[in-house]
Amino acid sequence: MKELVVLSGKGGTGKTSITAAFASLTQNTIFCDADVDAADLHLILTPDVKESNEFLGGHEAIIDPERCTLCGRCIEVCRFDAVKSDFRIDPIECEGCGVCVDLCPEQAIEFPVTICGQWYKSDTRFGPMVHARLGIAQENSGKLVSLVRQEAKKTAEKKGLDFILTDGPPGIGCPVIASIGQATAVLIVAEPTLSGLHDMERVGQLCKHFNISAMVCINKYDLNLDLTKEIETLAREHQIECVGKISFDQIFTESMIQKETIFEYNKDSQAIIEVMQIWENIHCQPVFNRLSFIDLHLRGLG
């Protein structure tokens, strides 16, 4: 089983739109939205939810007033000032570390598991999908990312699917690390800006640290040709294969508004040809061993 994780150093580079476009070009595939903090792949793939599950990702400290003797020990030990003077714990400021629970002399603080979000198994017009939604201001996004990826692999094995296409989170933090473990390869979507250049380098270094094969494609490359060349040069220096460039095209925004991929929305755009070439170049990489993918002409996309 192979897994391609699509990443970007920051939000707004076109990562999800490109992932959705790839959905039109693949078969025997399960889709995974690992950007649980701001999931939006479902906006294009419009999944039909078949199974919904609660994500139990953390704990919340709650003082029992009947057992509390107002000794103030919890206020002393809380580094986050979550315990207020009226011996009430602010759930927003509480980090769920459990120090007050362990050090309360009267054992007057409960520490129940909390529901931090939901995760789903769904069907889409392109194949099955596993996705999630983390609650507002909730913790443990990395744990939820791992859960979503594990469930995607289980579903793939059950259905006999040989490819996982994962829309990863932006940045290089815990959710990103959780999204690339044991992945076959990573595609970094970069944009020709100074921050895009820097962010691509950071993601590339992260992939190298975890020994994950990395590739890069440059979205909206024609908006700044000089920085596009710098990204290509930097990619070569870091031994990151540049698998293609996509010109700026309103088709991505227009198709998203219609809840369609670019291939469903308009088959005559230059961007479509460029995305098709990137998809082919990805599967020409040695790490994929020339994975078979659909004859585009059979779906009218060639």
C-alpha cells in the first residue's frame, strides 16, 4: 500500500485544491483529510457520511466543591493560572496537565476524558474517505491525525485499495509530523513568495529528518518567475524533485465554489494539463515503482 501526503509550509497555497484535482485522476484509492484543525477537502469531495465517531482526546480538571477544603494547593501548583480564586477551573486556560489532580491533598479534583472532536468514514464520488473535525480550541490534533490515518489504512486493507491520498496540514508542527510517519512520499505545494521559499525548505528538512521522500510542485509559478527559479534551485540543493509547475488560474477558485474538482469544472484550462503532468511525474518517481493509474482517456480527461 502506498501513501502520498500533500503538504504546504503555510495555508492558502492550493494544497487542498490540488489534492482534490488528483482525486479525479486516480482509482482504487482512499482519501484522507489529515488537516483536522481546518479540514476543507470535504467542501470539494462532498462526502456522504456513513459512520461518525467521537474523538476522546484529552482530560478536563473539575473541582468537586463537596470535597474541596479551599486549601489553595491547586492554585499554587497551576502554572497556567487556570484555577480561579473562587476555586473554579477555567476550561479554556486549563491545559489538562493533571498536576492539580495529583497534588490535591483531598483528592477533590476529577479528571474526566473529554470529547475533543469527531471523525468520520464516508463515501465520495471518487472513492471512500476518512476525515475529522477537531473542536474549537481543542488539543491533541496530532493524535487525531494519527487516528484518521490509521482508520484510512484499515479501510484500505478491508476494501483492497492500494493507494492512500492524504491532504495534510500546513506548517511543520505536531500535526504535520503525525501526518507523514511511514508515508511513501510527500508532495510539497509551494508558491513563489519569500515565505513560500522558506516554508518549502522547512518542510523539506522535516521530511529529510524522518527519511521521507519529498517532491515539490510550484503553484501560481508565473506570478513571480524569479522566486520560482529560486525555489527550483533550492529544491535541487536539498535533493527534492520538482515534479512540475502550475500557472495562476481562477479555475481553482471557480471550481471550488461549485464543489467540483478542476477536471469536473473545465477540461480546457492550461492548469489541467499542468496538474495531469505533475500527477504523471509523481508516479514516475522510483519510490512509487510506476504505480498504475487510470487511462485518462477512459474518463474523458485526456
